[in-house]
Amino acid sequence: MKLNYKRTILIGLAFMSILAFWQFYDQVIPYILENVFGLRTFAANAIMSIDNILAIFMLPLFGAISDRTSSRLGKRTPYILFGTIAAVILMAVLALMEQQRNFWGFFFALFALLVTMAVYRTPAVAYMPDVTEKPLRSKANAIINLVGYLGGIFTTVVMMFMLKSEKNENGESVYSEGQSFLPVFLVVAAFMLITVLIMVFTVKENKLPHVKDEIDEKEAAGKGKKMPREVFRSLVLILLSVFLWFMAYNAVTTAFSRYCVQIWNVDLGASSSYLLVATVAAIAAFVPLGFISSYLGRKKTILLGITLMTVCYFIAIFIKEQTPLMYAIFGIVGIGWAAINVNSFPMVVEMSTGADVGKYTGFYYTFSMAAQITTPLLSGWLIDSLGWGYSVLFPYAVLFSALSFVTMLFVKHGDTKPQRKASVIESFGEAD
């Protein structure tokens, strides 16, 4: 049993398109809301949270709908293709509204764009497990993540070269007065469309040997029955684990820039460099960790990743000033995060039947998005309302990360038996 690397990379182009958009969204849209339209931070943050709120109910919904879709293009491809086309059109409208300084036009175009992204995000992610055998999904997910992150890097590089920034009196990087965002809108939109078109024209979904066709016969008798209680318990526990480790990690990534200012008395550039190290380390670790999980198993690899992150969060509690040691800490955090991401999604969809992959993909994202909504509010309440300050950030992360370790310990399903190979070279398989 060998992974088709070429096909996996091509399927990953849909995820690349999606992450290219979100990188642009996270960096540019808040700035436009605050500095072009003059919104206060709270109002801008409220608008920025709409995507997470939509995701909680739309991702599982359209995952389930795509499970039951049958078309000439397949069941995932129509959502990915037409969703991307709609998103690109809406991005052009969004750019026009920004140029005209039309806030309500911008807001409604943005809302429509976020709805569109939520419609096809789950089908795009569910595509890989549809056509990948269960034991190979961690390796495939590692490649999908790597390809996806390259989309985010593309957008970052584009913004570096096409947008002019300068330092303000607080040491923050801000875009120059009168900066036009139209070229970046158009380049990112074109990149999204081109990558998806490459995927659609090179991978014919209806002609692929879907894994569901192999397992439906074995599981047809259980289709209309409830999931076995012990499997359901494992599903609940791993989804709870997803929620908990996102509570920890996103609290750190969201508040760390302000942590640097308040605790270390350094400018915001420091936080960006540390988070960049974590991202680069994660990207470098994705594929190796996919192979490592073939030896250790998914659950053990995830537990190892949680342990690395928890220890790093704990050490960071005692670091009260900027130090090069933090680069090593964030590098290890990035590796731990990659170990979790490579294996957790395949474990969730492992508990589905071939006909329910989209629905279970939606469950995974519902719990991760719920955490991303909850953790800024809860951590912010502890920092501001209770007056504990930013020194509570890393103890907070330790608590939720450690809790995710506990819940993950009791997960009994969704793993694969480690594959023993005759040699290390053989474990790398062959590209088909």
C-alpha cells in the first residue's frame, strides 16, 4: 500500500488556495476596517469573528451535504470549483468597495465572501480522505498541510513586495498613507483561481478509486445503525482534545504580540519573529512527522506533540525578558503543533464510514473554530477583567494543553497499527 504523492499534492492545491485567502484576510482586512473605515478595535474584532461563528454550523452542514452530492464533477469538486469562482468575484467586489470607501458595500461583500468560503472549505479538506486509504492518511495530511502553508507563504511574500509599510511611534508596522490594496486583492484572487483550476483539470474526482467504494460493502450493514458506544466515546474525547489544544495554542498566538509589549517591553516585531519561527518549524516538520506516525502510531505522536508544547509553555512562564532561548521554544512549539495537526484530523475521519467523511470533517472544524471563538474571550477576561495581566497567558496555555493530554489518553479508536518496514528507505514509499 503506497501513497500517491502526485495526486495528494494536486488535491492539496485546494487547501493552498484556502490558506492563501485566510493569510490575506487575517492581515489586511482588520487593517482596512480600522484604518480605512475608522472602526474601533472592538467593532473590527467583532466583524473578524464572523467567519468563526459561521464555521461552527456551516462547516459540518456542507460537509454532510457534499457527502450526498453526486455530479459529473464528483461530490467535492463542484463545491471547490464554483465556491472558488464565487469567492474570487466577491474579492473583486470587496476591493471595489474599499476603493470607493463604501463601508456597507464592503461589509455585505465581506459577509457573502465568508459564507462562500465556509461552503467549500469542508469539501476541500474531505477530498483527501475520500481517495486515500486509512493507514496512509497521516502521511497524506502532512503533505496537504505543507502544500497549504505554501499558499499562506505566497500571500505573505506578495504583501511584502506589493504593500509599503512604515513604523509608527509605538514600533508597530503600519501601511503607508494612501496605500492601495487593489493589486493584492487581485493577485491573491488570481492565485486562488489558478491553483484550483490546476487541481480540477489534473485530478478527475469521478475517475478516482474512492476509498468509500472499498469499505461500503463491509460497513453497509451498519450504515443505518448507531455508532458503537466505545467508538462514540473516542470521537467525543478526541473532539474535546481538539477544542482544548486549540484553546491553548490560539490564546498564545492571539495575545503574544501584546505579551511582548507588556511583559518584555519590546516592540511588536519581536512577536512576529518568534511566531514565524514556529510556523517555519511546523512546515519543516509536517512530512517527517507523517512518516514518524507510521512507526509510533497517530495517538502516540499526538501525545508527544502535546508534551512538547506543554513543556515549552511551562518554561516560558519563567522567562521575563526577551532571550534567544524563546526562538528554540517556539521552534519546538511549532514541531509539537505539526505533530498534532498531521494526525488528529485523520483520527477523526477514521471513525467515519466512507459516506460520512465530509460530516466528520465538519465536526473537526466545528470544535477547532469553537475554541478559536472562546479562547480570546476567556483569556481576555482573565487578563483584563480579573486584572491578572499578561503574565497569565502561559499558565493558561499550560492548563488547557495538559487537559488535552488527559482527554487524548483515553481515546481508543482512530489510530492505525504502526507499519514496520524492512529498512528506513523503504518507509518513504514510492511516488506513483
